Amino acid sequence: MSIFNTSLVLKQGYMVKRSQNKKLYTLVNFKKRWFVLTRKYLIYYDDENESKRREKGRVELERVHTIEAANTFFTTEEVGIEGEYFPFLVGYHADDDYTLFLLALQPLDRIEWIVAIREACANNIILRYYFHPAPWNGRKWNCCKSSTKLAEGCRECGNWLPNSVTDDNSNKEELGSTQSGTIMPGGTPGTPSARQKDNKPVQRSKVVVALYNYKAIESGDLSLEKNQEYEVLEDSQEHWWKVKDSKGNVGFIPSNYVKEKELLGLQQYEWYVNDMSRQRSESLLKQEDKEGCFVVRNSSTKGLYTLSLYTKVPHPHVKHYHIKQNSRGEFFLSEKHCCVSIPELINYHKHNSGGLASRLKTSPCDRPAPATAGLSHDKWEIDHSELMLLEELGSGQFGVVRRGKWRGSIDVAVKMMKEGTMSEDDFIEEAKVMTKLQHTNLVQLYGVCSKNRPIFIVTEYMRHGSLLNHLRRHEQSLSSNQGLLLDMCIQICKGMAYLERLNYIHRDLAARNCLVGTENVVKVADFGLARYVLDDQYTSSGGSKFPIKWAPPEVLNYTRFSSKSDVWAYGVLMWEVFTCGKMPYGRLKNSEVVDRVQKGLILEKPKGCYKEVYDVMRKCWAHLPENRPSFRILKDTLLNVSQGILVD
């Protein structure tokens, strides 16, 4: 490793780097690297400890012509490292024209890297006017779909010459958001560049396509019609974007209901279900019970796709086919029938079974739309009068939970909080933030009714209720389906990895606090709520209250909660899942459970549970918190276990 005088280092830190594919057949990969920016070079090293780092490559700064924020052109599965990323690019000229795509680990990180590199390159005379915000894939640009490698960029570069650079933090935050226009340290998207030429075309605006219908209820919001296009006017907020429809109407829409047109890919098709697991696809297709019903999903092998097909011949079952590619890049299920794209392949097999168990006929219809972050743009306080309360769903330490309708149209679950059970003012403040937490495997908090008593907590409605009751109700069918049980655990782990990344501690993770929705989707509920409990059903220990049978030694002894105490509870939850809802430690009293845990005695392996799965539980129950894996590592481990013991 080269040793630099620290005065020459402008910035350094970890980022994820996309391979540059300088050779035609190089595989695309993403690797974590240590980057060092000096006055002359941007250098990257392998991801080793400092004393062993070796240089992997460098970019000469005087050859740099572009430094811009990039599109999110990748998926977490492609990157291979858990977490959200904030992409930007560095274009440079050596013996050819290259683009270094980098993924910062935090939004502020991306801002600081872009500003630092721009300042170091401010005097370059080869700076460009236009750039491609997503990579060339070997056939076309991922951003504008142009099939000409040397085509001029489709987006205008920002005006970041020295006189436009500012140290104002609020402007830097704006730089970090994914703008539809040019992103500059000055914070003004789309402002014409000082370097723009009169004959250059006007920058194209960001266009999105609706994946679902959405009915606007609040004033200021805009309805969406599935498959229609909308122009994005403002996307500085993560969950609600301001758009304009084809008739000129303007309003806010939920960002998870649309996809950028340039990045739409397979998501425009009804038959594509993205990351649905093998087990859930089987459950969905069996529920439809129609010959030839099918879906296409992401394979457990990164970058590949699987066709799942329901047939009744010779008996009702689901067959799974890998969609393969030949040396010419054509897609096929049978080598005799190749097509240039997956949609064309699907269309072919709709007319000809071509070796499949059945001709492709239909795909599951009316798939549910995702929950929105709040019921409307910037809305977290909900009026009691707007809620119609229906049947009781259950009751717990906080009070009764009932199904409800918001404004007569949106299904919700309403927790009617018993007075005196929680620190209300503190929770109401926290609720403003918690409505912005959004993940496929978290129950969405829509808002609270805090103007009257009792307080109502309004959340996404999950039709099959608590995971604990679901496991007990369906024990006979689930106990023989270890794959589906493992899939439930993986879903919960994904939700917890998201909370862990945001430094949220659940404190009461258990099967009773997870919910089951349509398509066997499992979500974590009541995260963070335990912090505000004043009185509940749990036994007190050391002056604090918590569920003893899910608690690790450091909580029992010192009331020390952390993500690692959640990991212990997750191991117990896995045990609950694989026993189909049995009570941990059976009929042992809480004092006996405490004694066992402190002696290092753990729960026995559930009957029929794979050894590899039980080994994961054991890792969760390491006596010292530092010896327990993170949820990110647990998720990767369980996915590997799933691949090892189940055929995709």
C-alpha cells in the first residue's frame, strides 16, 4: 500500500465499486473498497485491514470529465451487500472512455465525495456537458436505451465550477436526494450550466410509470392510473413525489407506486413478481388453482430469473424453470426456442408449450398494492371521525385492536390504547418519524389519532392476523412445509435488518408481534413501541418490564437493550416458527427461565427442523452480545441455507 502524507489526502473512506467491464466478457460485480482522494488521484484498495491493504486501481484526476449523481440502476441482490446505497459516477478518459460507478453508504457521504472530487477537478479543461446516469450493459445504455456506445449523454451535467460550490449544509442535503434534474452543490436542480452550448437540447425530465392504481383522497394528492406516465416535478422527499399527469394536473403520489420509465424493466408486466420466494410463489399459484397460471420471479442465483408454472397434470403442483441465456444473449427455457427478451419468450410460450408442462395462460390478478408511508403526503395525524371501526381483531397489553376503514375506502388496523399503558406524548413525537419507516417486511404505521382519548394507532391491515395464531391455526399443513417456515423467518429477518440499519431497537420481537398478510407475506409489527410502555403483562426485572422468555442475559441482568438483544429474541422467534407456535421453555416459570438462560442452557432443536436452521438459532443465542451475528449477516446466512436445502 502506498503511504500518503496525511496533508495530501483530501478524503478517504469505504464505498462500493461497480466493475468497469473494460473487457467485453467481464462479469459485472460490486465490491467494497477503501478509497483515498489526493490532489492528483482517486485511488482504491482492497477491503482489508489497513496494514494489509493493496492498491487495486487509480484514476488520474486531470483526466476526469464528469462527476455526477447516478441513477439507482442496481438491486441489493446485485450488490451482494445488505443496505441502501447512494450512487454517483466519475467519468474519465485514459486509453478509452471509462465510467467509475460508486455507491456511497450514506446520503451525506455521497454529497461529500462528489463535492470533494469536483473541487479537486475544478480546473480540468475536458469537463463535459452531458452524461449517462446509468451504465452501458453491452448492448445499450441502461438510462436512455440508446444502442450507440458513443452516444452523447442523455442528462445535462451540473454547473459545479468553483464559484458555484458552497459549504451550506442545507444545500448539500439537497444534493444528496435523487433529483430528476441536474444535482449540484448549490442545490438547484436543472439550472442551465455555465458551460451549456446554445445548440444543446433541453434536458429531459424524469418520467415515471404507475405500477398500481392510486386514488387521491386528500387535497394536494394526485390519483394514479396503472401503466400511465407522469412527469416528476419534485422528488426531494423519499416517499411522496410531486408529479404532473398528461392533463396537466399536479399533486403528490406515493413513490413506491411508480417506477422510473428508463428503469422499468420487467416490472411493467403483471406476471413479474420480483423477489417472491419459491414457497410463496407456489402458495400463490395453488391458491389461484388455474391450469397454466404462472409468474416470473428473481432466482435465488443472482441475476437469473425463474418461471413458476401451475399444472394439474398428472396432479396439481407447481413446476419451476430457470430462464437461461445462450452465448448470443438470447433467453430460453428450451434451447430449441430462443428469444431476444424475456417478454418475447413469455409471449412465445403463451402460444406454444415448447416443452413446458403447460402452455402459459394467466398470471395471478389483482395483486395487492403496497402500503404507503402515511395515508397522504405529510399526514400523520388522523381525525377520529374519518375512521369507521369494524370487527375486533384481537387484544393485547395496549388494548383492543379492530379492523377499520379510513374515509370509507382504505383498510386499516386500529389499536385503541388503554389509558395509562404508555407514555403518550413521547410516542406521538416518535410517530411522526415512524410513519416514514417503510419496508416490505414492516407493518406500515399510517399515523395516530391523538386529539382525543383513547389514542388510536392506525396501521396497515394484515388480513391473516398474528403470526403466532397463524402458525397454530395451520400447524398441520405448515409443519410439513419447512421451506415455507424458513421463508417466514427470512422475511422477518429482512425487516429487522432494515430496522437495525436505522438503529431502531424492537425490544419485543416475538411471533405474537409479527403479522401475516396476503401471499404469505410476513411483517414485523409494534417495533419501538415497548419503549413507551408504562404497564403491561410482563414480569418486572430490575425495575423494567420486558418479555422474559425472549430476553438475553444482558437484558435479564442489566436491562441492556440493543440490536443484539433483538437478535437473541429473533432466535426464539425462529424456534416459535419451527414449532408452529409452541411456548418457549414450555411451562417453566419466569424465574426458572432466567436461571436456565444465565447457566447457558438453550432451547432444544424443534422436531423436523433442519440442523442448518437450528445452527442459526444457536448463533442468535450466544451468551455475549458481541458474539451474536447482525441481522444483515443472519439474512445472508439464511438465504444460503435456503439455497442449500431447497431446490429453486
